[in-house]
Amino acid sequence: MNILTISLEKKKGSPMYGQIYEYIRDEIQSGKILAGEKLPSSRTLASHLGVSRSTVDLAYEQLLAEGYMISQPCRGYFACEVDQLYQIPRVNSKYKESIPEKQKYRYDFSVSGIDRDGFPYQTWKKISKNVLAEDDGRLFQLGDSQGEESFRQEIASYLHHARGVNCKPEQIIVGAGNDYLLLLLHIILGMGWKIAMDNPTYLSAYQDFKKMGYEVFPLEPDEMGMNLQKLQKSGANLAYVMPSHQFPLGSVMPIQRRQQLLSWAAAEEDRFLIEDDYDSEFRYKGKPIPSLQGYDSRDKVIYLGTFSRSLAPAIRISYMVLPQRLLPLYWERGKNFSVTVSRVDQKIVEIFLRDGHFGRHLNRMRGIYRSKHDCLLTEMKKLRDICTVQGEHAGVHVLLKMKNGMSEEEAVRRAAKESVKVYGLSEYCVENVIEKESENEKKDMMKRLGATVLMGYATLTEDEIREAVTRLEKAWRVPACGEDNTAFFS
């Protein structure tokens, strides 16, 4: 047994027991203390280091818990064999310095954020306080696996009045985000389904389906949305669509194509549509378009919605409306999966819906986003000779199609030099599927997509939008005729 020579330092944030624990752990991991070697008793080590015995006991307890040492009655402490222990590799300072830091942008046209000051803090705080004050402990018990019935009743009422969705509370399943709900849908439906999606597409859902083992067919949409001919040709029996505001293209599906998709689903028993209605609340021109589910008379639409977009991304409350015909499968296969949203959060959002706060919040946010939307479109008139705006009048992002010969990659890179973050449309294309097409089809598709970037405006103020567009004009303005502009084009 060797008496350990540990240099202890008194410094804030580094307790003595932690220093002892880290020293012995590192010595065992590096092989300087061999497996089976006896360690000093806590009393002996404490006396040697001039610290209290309880300090050494704390360090030893942590080492015992993590398996770096064992305690044998009447014999003492011994180092363990650590070859089989999982160890997190250390990153030395030299290596850390070689890792490039992620670029920070002054202006980020994020397509997934919300207005920073838009969350109804005071109302939320008041409701939360009342919910906790009035609770008798039941909210901390395990609740209904579908979500609380009273909460689902409020969701059903809201969906009927705001989105034209026809459903009963028993059709609604509450979950923490669409990823969970798609996983639950996978449990309900089982394997063997072929899924069609638009390309470009919502990558999170695409990756979810691929990881579940489904065969996925990303299809290039036509001017009305999902291409019916390509859908028929694919052999898919599930179609994932975003008719109210397709992401990322921002298009709104007309009623004719909606009816065609419903007819396609009704043509065979085992065909369904998955409608992702992720940001249908925000529309700035004309009246809100009713959901696809609202037109469904054959019980063929699986409807997905979320409060993350309208309230805040951190509020992970989404919901799925199952067709009546799928409820027996849910009760058989999915009922044992507990709800992933706490009953407290469900009750808060339930009251927020019930007492009209959500409707008032949406009206206020529509006004805020409409003002930002109009500000961006006004500012973009400065760049009318550089790019055209598409996908406006709905959602919280627009598309810019470059028309001055600049490539998408160059547009993103030059914007970054001005500390402005924009997003290339190609990021949302499923490349491996494109490559399966013939070379001519691939070229035609990329030509139709063109050099396009996405710009979300929810997270920026109007002053920031103006300054950011001024920087983009500087970044993208083509040099005067006669100058060498070779570097600016692909």
C-alpha cells in the first residue's frame, strides 16, 4: 500500500473530496494504481492530507459507486480492473484549439424560432400558480395514456372551430413533440408501409420514418403540391403532406389537389394521409384554409398538430387525431404507452385554451408576424433585381430565388461574411433519392429548384430585419458591368 501524494488546492468550485476522487480515478485509469492494489484507509489518507475523514469518505463512496474500487470487510479498499469500464476520452487543450468554433451570426433568419418577446409570460405565470395552488396532489399521479380527457376536449373544440377538424376527444393522443407521435403511429400501424413525401421535405419526419424501417419515396411536387402521377407510380400507401403551408417550399395546396389526395386514399382500404398542420395559424392573406381532415368523409386522414409553433418550441405539446378506424389498433398496441407530457403542463394549456387566452395570443402574434412579414417584403424590394420572393402570405418564412446567376452556396457564403445566416433550400432535399434518378431528371429537378435560400423572420425585430437586408444587398449585389465578377458565379 502506498500513501497517495495528492496536491489539494482551496479554490472555488473545486471541493476537496472532488479533487481526491479525480486524482485516484485518474491514477487507476492510467494504470499507475494497478488492479488489486490496496489503497490507504480513509482515516490514514485523511491524516496524511490534513483533511477531515468525512471528506475522504465522500471521495471513496463515489469511487465505490462508479466501480473504480471495492471494499472488502476487515481488509480495506482495493483498486478494480477498469479495462471493461466505459471511459469518456479526454480532450486535451491542444486538440480543443484545433476544433473550429461554430460561426456566430449577428442576424439569423432561423426558420424554426418564434418572436422572443411574444410568449405570454404573465398569463402563463398566473395560470401555473393557480394550477399548483389548487392541486390536491392528483396532478402528480399517473394520468390517462392519451392525455387528460378534459384537455383533449379543449383541443377537439379548438380544432373544430379554428381548423375545421371533425373529431371526438377519444381520437386525440397527446405527446411531447411530433417525433414521439410518429413513433407511436409506427407502433399502431406496424411495418410494411410505403411512405410518400415531398422533396424538398421536412427532414425530421423523413429521418424518423427511415429509422423506423419504412421505405420512403420523396417525390418532387408540382405547382399544386404532391404530384399525383408520381404518387401512384411510387406504390406508396401512406402520404405525408403539409397542405396548409408546405415546408420548406411554403406553398399552400389548393382544394382541387386536396380532393384528389382524398380520392387516392379512399381508393384502397390500406391507404392513409398524414396531415402535418404545423403552423396553419399564421396566414396573412385571405381567410384560413380548413384542414384536409375537415374534408375527409372516408376516415382516411391522420392529423398532426402542435403548440410548439404557436406558443414556444420548449413547450413540447403536440397531438395526433387518429381516424376512427385506427382506434382499435391503438387500444390493442399503443394504449400501454404512457403520455409524455406532464399533467401539470396539460392542465395549464387546457385552461389557456378554455379561458380564451390562446385565441387572444394568436391574434396578437398574427399582428406581430404580419408586421415583420410586411417589413421583410418591403425591404426585399431593394433586391428585386437580385432575387424574387416566394412562399409569402403564410407561416413565418419566405423563399428567395436568386436570378442574378449566383449559386445557392455562394449566396449563403457571402451572406455569412456579412454575419447574416440564411439557409439553402438544398439542405432539405433528400440527396440519395435524387441520385437514383437518371442524370437528366436530376439536372431538370435542380434546375427547377434553382438557387434558392430560406429566410425565417420570427426571431428578428423589424429593425434587425432592415439592417440584415441591407447587409444582404451589400453581399449579393453584382459588381458593375465590366468588372471581373467570375468569382461570384457558379
